[in-house]
Amino acid sequence: MKIRRLGWAGVEVEFDGATLVIDAVQDSEPLRSSLPHDALTAPRQPNAALAALVTHLHSDHADPAALRRILTTDGIVLRPAPMVGSGDDLVWTRDAEKGFAAHDLTTQVMDEWETTTIGPFEVTAVPAVDGLGDLQVNWVVSAGGHRIFHGGDTIFHGLWWLIARRCGPIDAAILPINGAAVRFSHLRPASPLPAVLTPEQAATAGNILGARTIIPIHFGLDSPPYYVEVDDSLAKFQAAAADLGVHVTVLAPGESRELGALATTHGE
């Protein structure tokens, strides 16, 4: 199994000539205007992915227009359940829901612990907790005797041990690390607490999961006062992982690695 980082939280997973993507984003305006121009990378081939896994429907993780260009004609989007409510309840999910319909994407809701098979990939939705209160799942993907975990932008929770027991062993845990605090108009009073894993929490989560390596994602964006990232999040994450004896693999956007190499290469 090969992992290719697409930038921000996106990855492309390849095995035996088949591909799927997770949280692949190309057209999100918040990211395009705030990240370096080369921070988001497209998959290797257009209209080639069998499936697009979406952890949640925020615009920096769900990009229907891009998924239409990424998926095969009969490709499928695996996603959490729709948010139920009105007005401010749907602020961060409404656009993605409209986009799925507008781009005629086939979607399938995945409940926690539900497993499906797509091509050579076995995909399981596992619990996650969203920092803004929207519905989110994380993903475990297996193929060719290897297994990865993708953490979207979950906050820390008490289900890591259960995920490890039910879905381990994990070769690579792909985890957000920037510990951002958010201040948005529909979330009042504002909270100073992190709305995504902090560097230290990400290292701890990867350690509990028993991951052979952690691939950090979801860092490098700071837009105060609305979105405030932990200073030097990558360096702090690497230090916390080193303290726990957890291996780290940092991939630049567009860089890829075979899971066999991730599991056996040390000192990165």
C-alpha cells in the first residue's frame, strides 16, 4: 500500500493499481487563500479513484467539485450521516450537501464500526469527535496486509483504545496536529480550547493506537482571530512523539511512501 499526501488533511491511497482518497480538497477557498500555492496537490490521475472517504463536511475536508474530477464515473463518496437541524446547525455542512447533489455524486452514509469493501480496500468508519459539534467519523483502511488510520480533525477522546483493539494493528496513523482554537460567529460564547488534536494529543493518540508511524496532517494554517494554530506545531509534535518513542514520518504535499518503508524506516 502506498500513501501520498495531498496537502492539509488529504491523502491518496494506492494498492494493486487501485486508488482511493481521504479528505481530498482542491477548491476550498479558506485553504486556497491561506496556504502556500503548492500546499494542495491533486491525485496522480484524474477520474481514477474508486472512492472518496470524507471524515466530515467542513469545506477544508469535503470538496464535491474536486471529488467529481477525482472519482471514476461510478466512484462513490463514503461519508458520515447528514446533520439534522436548521439555521446555524448547518453552517458548516450545508455547502457540501448541496455540492454532492449539484455534482451528481453517489454517496453512502457509513455508521460507526460499519465496514465495506471497495476494490482491494476494506474500509471501516470509526468514532471521532468534531471540535465544532458536527458529525464526524474517522477511517481505517486495509489492503495487502497493511492498515492505516485517518483522523480527519478529531479532538482527543476516550475511544482510541477501543479503536486499537477492534481495528489494529495500525501501520500508519494519519493525524491532525495543529491544536487550533476557533472563534466563529455561530459559536458563542467562544472557547479557547483546541478544536482539533494538539501536537501532544496527536502523539498520545498515535501511541495508544499502537501505530508503527504517525504521519502528521492538518497544520500550517493560522488566521487569527478566527483560527489560531499552536505555534511551531510540527516541532512540538515531533518532540512529543520522540518522548513517547513513537516513530514519525513527515510527508510534504505530493510526497509518497510505501507502507512497508514506513513501518521499517526509523529516525525521520
